[in-house]
Amino acid sequence: MDSIILWLLATSGVLSIFLFVARGLLDQLPDIITAWRKVQRTYQSADRNVDDSTGPDT
């Protein structure tokens, strides 16, 4: 009987830690997406600047 109680306590502890970590990751997700889009815009604007600076007469 004691081993069942210990097993249940251990399982609930692991589940609690998992949920805490998952919530932390999900809370950071909007910031990560915003940063990724900023990087994409920076590289796209850099590509446009390179394309604009190299014309047919160079």
C-alpha cells in the first residue's frame, strides 16, 4: 500500500514539473515568433537592398 502512495506522489510530482516547463515554453513562444519574424524581415530587406544596388549597368 505504501508503494502505491509513493508511486502516485512521484507521478504527480513529475506531472507537475512537466506542466510547469510546458507553460514556461508556451509563455515564451510569442516572443520567439516575433524575434523570428524580425530576423526574416531584416534578411528580406537586405536582399532587396542588394538587388536594388546591382543594376544592369554595373
